[in-house]
Amino acid sequence: MTAPALASARRLVVKIGSALLVGPEGLRGDWLQGLCDDVAAWRARGCDVVLVSSGSIALGRRVLGLPGGALPLEQAQAAAAVGQIRLARAYEEALAPHGVITAQVLLTLEDSADRRRYLNSRATMQTLLSLGVVPIVNENDTVATDEIRFGDNDRLAAQIAVTCGADQLLLLSDVDGLYTANPKTDPTARHLPLIAAITPEIEAMGGDPVSGLSKGGMKTKLMAARTAVAGGCAMAIAEGSVLRPLTAVAEGARTSWFLPEADPQLARKRWIAAMKPKGVIGIDAGAVEALGRGKSLLPAGVTGVEGVFGRGDPVAIAGPDGVRMGVGLIRYTADEARLIAGQHSARIEAILGYAGRAALVHRDDMVL
């Protein structure tokens, strides 16, 4: 078993901890510029990059003159509202000289727990990446309550990695990986460079947060690792205070890698294939041929719709002979699918009254 090469990532999600981005004097501009120089270098290699960045509350509280330590929910939301705009602007200004466009994406736990919101988030992320944009993702602290929070950006980053089909996730933190015990208190603690499976023994090595700014400790990183590797994404924990943190990891800086259980696309396909269909979409011979060539299912090829289902639900796909040939996640409700069945995608807006998606079932959401 060998650790993945960060330089070979096809789609990379990088999580940045607050303690790296915000110092005693505020935003660490030199460090941010070094990170963004790395991001631009990875983009130039053809790698899609998503940044999951903490720091909005830490920035906002300084502007507002709020005290250190835990803040009441209302003050934390106010600090996030002030800090988010500064955080987004800082990334935009650091990446603009490289010709890289940025986008701010704010999410809550509900956006991944609710199927419809999850599909919207996934479609938005996929479109941004296809356009060469670097999304800057953060938890939407301005509206999130304790009941709908991820609570830390480690787990949010893992969810984003799975959502967008990333093959690698890098958690940049104030620690250089997983140890058998807390190295700050136990001199016999050993660093673990490669973790093939997250066993109960590995989980027992998690500790508590040690930074005054960050909320995530090793426990949350292990929770993130479990989510990431189950979705086919390798995950690394690395100390990120150096000015070119991605370059440092690529050149061999001490890191703990968690190996994925499968390729991200294969893991997603297995997940879809295991679902119980809530309906059946009948298709004609032309659509069967198109699907065989790796195309998405368009409304024009649909001959019939059975069942009751909502957007994002699994449906079976059946050929002209009625034989089921696969399953996919549909982008319309059953009633909408019946209305547009057999119609050209260009007519969807005229029929439904809004501009829907061209594909009834996208090829990435389909298993044949």
C-alpha cells in the first residue's frame, strides 16, 4: 500500500482551518497568497480544486470587536455575516492574478440531508467546476442553527468531496497527521503515515481541539475520513502553516493518508445501484442506443412513466421490451416526467413553466 500522490489528483478538495488563515493581527495575507499560488498551479495541471475555508467568524469578530472564546449564536452569526464577505474578497483577490475565477458557496447540513437540496448543491458544484471556477465553500453560519449545522468544516469538506466526486481531500490544520496518542502530552506517541482502514483502535486515537480558533479536533477529522473513504475519496491530514502547503505535501511533508474504499465514481454507482426504485421510466430503442454510448436520458426518448416519485428519487429504466436495464436518480417528479415524456428538451420550459434541466436522468446518476 502506498499513499496517493497529491500532484496527481484529478479533483481535489482542500479544507483550511481558521488558525491557519487568521492570526493575532487578522488575515494572514502572505499565507493565503501562497495557498492560492498552489491552487493555481494545480488548476494549471488540469486538476479541479474546491476550497472549504474556515475563518469567517474569526475575521468578523475582529472587525466587530467581539471578545475571544465561544460566542452566543446571534453574535456568531453576525460575525459570520461580516467575515464572509471579507473572506470571499480575499480569495478572489489572491486568485485573480492567476486568471482563476472564484465563487462563494454557503451550505448547511440540511443541504446534504435533504435529497432535493443535495441534488441542487451537486449540480451547482459540478457546473462551477466544469466552467473552471474554484468554489470557496463554507458553512452558512449566518442562518444555521445548532440543529442544522455540520458543526465543523472537516465534516463539511468530506461531504463536499463525496458530493462532487473528488478523488482526494486534504485537511490543512495545525497538526501534521494522526498519532497513536496526543503528541503534545504523550512523548511516546507515534505518527501514522498511512491508514488503510478506520478501525475502533484508530477511532480511539482521536483527541479534543487544541486551537483557540478551530472547532474541529482529531475526532472530527476521523469522522470526516470515514465519510470520505466510504465515498471513494482518499483523505490526508497535514500541517499547513508553510507558505506553499500543497507543494509541501506533494514534496513529502509529514502527512497521514487514509486510503479510499473504492474509486469515487464506482462508489457512487454502487450506492445508486443498491437503491430500491420508486418508479419505472420506459424508453425507446433510440434512447437505449444513446445510453449504451454513455449519454444521459433525455425526455425525447421516454415512452412511459410509472409510479409516484419525487425529484432525486431512484427509478428503474426499462427498454421497449419492458426489460429493466438500469436504475438512476431522476431530476423531475413523476407528474413533471409525464408531462415532458417524448418531448424535446427545448420545450421543457414551455411545458412546465420553468427552465428545467435538459436530462431526465443524467449519466452520472445512472447505473446500467
